[in-house]
Amino acid sequence: MRKMVALLLAIVMLSTLVGGVSFAEETIDMWVQIDWLECATVEAEKFMAENPGVKINIMEAGDDYHTKIMLSVSSGEFPDIFSIDSPEVPMALDYIAPLSDEAVAYYKEKLTPGALELGLINGTYYALPLQIPTYPIWVANQAIFDELGLEIPTTLDEMLEVAPKLQVRNEDGTVARYPYYIQSAPGQWSGWFNWHYLLMANGGANIVSEDRQTVMLDTPETRHVLEVFQTLAQNEYVLVDGSNEPTCTDYLAEGLVAMGEEGCWMGDALFAEERFEPKVVAPTVVTKEGDKPLVQASGWVLCLNKNASENARKFWEGLLTAEFDQNKEASGPLYQENRDGNEMYNDPFWKDYFSYAEYAQAYPNLKFGMSLQVILGDMFEQVFFGADIDTAIQDASNQITEVLIKENQ
């Protein structure tokens, strides 16, 4: 009897002690752009309700987000889940986890063709897309070309040929209308690199061999592309503005530019038809060589820290629901089912855009330290401002060679 009482007392005491313990919650930290902050918060609240003991802290990335990502790459310290611009994924590759085979199969079936390729590196999927695959599309003001009786140029040499006819100068010699536009500025590699799609691919230039063993920049094709690009710059045929205020479509609408690259964002091009007569310039000769895609997907994606918990993986891989996709504020629907009733998909301008985007896949990027976008962007920027073309090609080739050596070790 005494043993029984002692046992009961021990149980009561143990229960009291355990009851007084405050068990720690599992915390999942997440960085995300403001465009997806609200819908990510909704999904996080659902997940926490279904998984008691898990707390998800979501932080809006802020204006200096690229700096934060670069610092994280340097230190190796990332949150559990974070958004990143897809060209920067290779730089973070040592710190992120791939999607499971199940997640890849599910999203390939459900999403817009090409969307998942935003996070495809060397045959492995490392990220979930946050926006429809976006590309540096080219938009032309159809009314300007009609007025002049010109066809919109679809090749590199045609761009140079029609440029003098498109350019208009004021009495004092300053340019009143530029033929072309770059959404960039000194040091902003992304805008300069956007010209690769229309210039290098169209001109027959290549970057690396299929087996990723050899750099193929130093060719007559690359040299010709850069010579034409430099000629366009020297004759003031290209307006350069990286401010985003005004945008490319502002310049087009005002008749100050005849044709421009829209960068990686659709932006206010959604309203282009209300302001001028736009046409997407995406001929197949620009984007494909046979069946080989020659454009690179670009856009924001969501990655998982390779040291994150199973709950973090569960939340990450299940975040991109059809409802999340419907509620997000950027770049059109990712889910095939969400296209029904979406007015963009029935609009001729955007049908052209999406038909261009859908068959384009991610160009193989570089794994260690630098993406092709950074290297080639720097090359185009140097040439635009008058650098020796052979030197620019050699500098870029050396950088890519160093990366390939590391990849093949």
C-alpha cells in the first residue's frame, strides 16, 4: 500500500513538473518580396493551424534585397525559405535544397509550361517559381513603323539597317526619338544582358559548348554582334535609362522610342494598348536554333535552405497552391487552371507574349559564383561605352573558363 501511494505521488509530482515546462515552438523564417507577402501570409496561417507548435515568421524583403542575398552568399547564412531572382540561384547553390521528385512531378503537371524551369540547374530543380516565366521581351510601337512604311526588324542586321530611318533629331542635333531602348544603367548588368537574347542568339553567337567544357565566345559571330551593338551606341540609336521612371512603355507611348526591351517584368506594359499600338517582337529566329532554346527564363523564385527542417520543406513544397497563385499580385497566373477567365490570355498582344514565353527554357547557367547574366552583361556594357571588342570578349571568356574549370573538378 505504501509503495502504491509513493508511486502515485511520484506520478503527480512528475505531471506537475511537465505541466510547468514551456515547450519551445519550431520557428521557420522566411524572406519574400512584397508582391507575395500577403498571399504567403495566408498560406502560412493555414499551415500553422494545421501544424500546432510551428511558427512561421515572414519578413518582407525590402529595397536592398539584392544586397542581403549577396551578403548571404558570402556568409552562407540564409533563412529557412527565401525568394531570390532566378539568375542568382546558381550563386546560392551550395546552400539550397532541391525539390523532391514528387513536388517536381506535381508542379510540372499543374503549372504553365516552362515555369518550373526558372529553378532548373544542371538537370535538378532547386526552386519554385513565384511568377510566370518572364523574359526580356521586346515591344515595338507599331504606329511608328506604319507611319514610316517600315517592317519591324527581326534580325540584328535589320535593326542596324532601319535605325537611321527611325531616329529623329532636334534642330540643335540632340535626339528627339531613339530607335531602341535599354532598361539599364552603368553597373546594372541585367539590362545589358537582356540584349543577348536579341543580338547574340539572333546573330548565331554561342556561349559554351553543349558538354560545358569549352567557352565559345571568341568567334566571328560574337564579334559581329558586338560590332553592330557598338555601332548602335556610337550613333545614338539606343536610349539607356535604368531609372524605371519613365519606363520603356512610357517612352514608346510618347513616341520617343520605336522599339525597346521590357526587361524581366511586364510592368505597365499590361496597359500598353490603351496608350499606343504595341507589338511583341519575338520571332522564332531570335529565340531558337532548331529545337535548341536560346533564351533564359528570369523571374523571382522561392528556395529552401538545405539545413531547414522537414516542416519547412513541407511548407515550401506546398506553398504554391492554386489559391496562392490566384491571389498573388505579380505577372499573371502560374496554374493552367487559373488561365480560364483571365483576360490577358484572350488578348492578342499577350497571346504573342505568352506563346513566346512558354516554349523558352532556362539557358544553362554557371554554378560557381557568377551567372552568365553578370558576365555577359558586363561584356555588353563595356562594348556599349566604347571598350575594345577583342578585350571585352577575352575578359568574359576568361571568367567563364574559370567557372567551367570549377564545375568540372
